[in-house]
Amino acid sequence: MRDFFLESFQTYFGLDFLAMTFSLLSVYFLGSKKRIGFVMYLIANVLWIVVNTRAGILAGVVLNVVLIALNFRGLRNWKNK
């Protein structure tokens, strides 16, 4: 198990765990109706794009680009309320 985490850290430089942390925090803050959740989600998406690019996962890159667009849409709609 230890080797799995070490290999992941060496391959992705810990960006996968950082992206996961920002993703979870963004859900928490958005659930608490705090705008900082949008910023954290943007950071998480950019980190996931880097991780998926390094892993060669095109679908993950495309997904996160779409999620960034939806994030901006959600932020714009939030401002209109």
C-alpha cells in the first residue's frame, strides 16, 4: 500500500491528492453557499487537467474543460440572484 502512494506521488508530484482536496473543499463550501467554492473548484479542475494530461487520459482532460465552463456558468448565475 505504501508503494502505491509513493508511486502516485512520484508520477503526479502529489497533484492528484491536491486536486482531490480542492474538489472536496469546493463541494463543502458550495454546499455552505460560499462563493469561494467556485474558485476552489476551478483550481481543482486545472489540477485534474494536469494530472490527466500526465496520465494520458484525454477524456479526463475534456471533462474538466467542460466542468470549468459549467463552473463559470454557475458563478454567473449565482451573481444574478
